[in-house]
Amino acid sequence: MELTKKKHACIRLEKDGAVLVIDPGAFSEQDAADGADAVLITHEHLDHFDEGRLRSALASGAEVWTLRSVAEQLSAAYPGRVHTVGHGDTFSVAGFNVQVHGELHAVIHPDLPRVTNVGYLVDGSVFHPGDALTVPEVAVETLMLPVHAPWNKIAEVIDYVREVKPRRAVDVHDALLTDLARPVYDTHIGNLGGAEHTRLGAGESIAV
């Protein structure tokens, strides 16, 4: 597969002419989901789920796989093309095999209710956890690593890499991280995480 980093939490996977996009939210490019055969959404927060971007992708023929809180906002207008998933589910779409892991968003603050959140393991290789530090019960080759959020700190990010034990960790969830801070994160995650650490700019791609 070819993995292309889009802005913030969004990634684009391409294989054999098919395109799968994960989390084209409001912080991502307006065209992040254009041309997608399938779109996966981890949870309802605006930086992961943008209704306009999804409706545009659906109108162009894409199918959407997501949790109930998002599916309910779209399914009536696109019957049979918006699919609800949860922890433990598996499905195939556009030639990609997907496993669903996780149930809840990470704690932002005890006073705030936790929304549902799922992560997606694509082709047994690339895992995108959304906004949670979910550890799949299977090996992960490439971990999409949420490096900066209101709900995490760098020690937790490093320990997450150590627990998942991927071959490589690739940064996502980074729109709020300043350029000044990036070398600090790169050094600590690279030195302490125990995996190859990669930071891609928006639009850059690697083979996975």
C-alpha cells in the first residue's frame, strides 16, 4: 500500500487503484476524501468527522464505515452506503481488509463525558487508533501515532509505542503542534519509543 499523510489526523491509503481514507476532518484538506472508494471515521469530533466532506465523498460513490453516533447523521440520505461498526467487527471494502478495535475516546477531563471511538487496522498492517491509545491484540506493522492532543502527554505517547511494538510509528493528530516543538517530540519518541519514528508532511507518502 501507499500511505499518504494528509493534514492533522487524516491518512489516505492506496492499493491496486483503490483508495481508502481515514478521518478527513475539519482540520484536514477540503479535498481530503475526494476520489475515495471508502472512508472510515473513528469518532464524532470535528477534527476527525466533517459532515460536508463525507457527504461530498458519498455523492461521488464512496461508502462510509463508522460508529453509530456518526452513521446516524448520514445513513438516512445514503441508504446502504453508511455502515455502523464496533469493537471486534471485521469487514472488507474496495480490496482492503479492516479490523475494528477500541470503544471509547481517551479521557480529556473527568468532568467531560467520553464519546465512543474506534480504531481501524487495515490489511493487518496499518493501525489508526483515532483519539485513544488502544492496543490491538494483534501485531501492528505501522502505527499512526497521535502525538499531540488535549488528552495526552509525551510520556503516554512514548509508552503507547512501546506497548504496541510496531515496526514504525508515523505521526498523526499534529495540527496543534508548533514547528518549534516538533524536534523535541521527534527526539523523545525516536530515542525512547523503541520503533522507527517517521514524521510526514501533508501530502508526503511512504510505502507500507
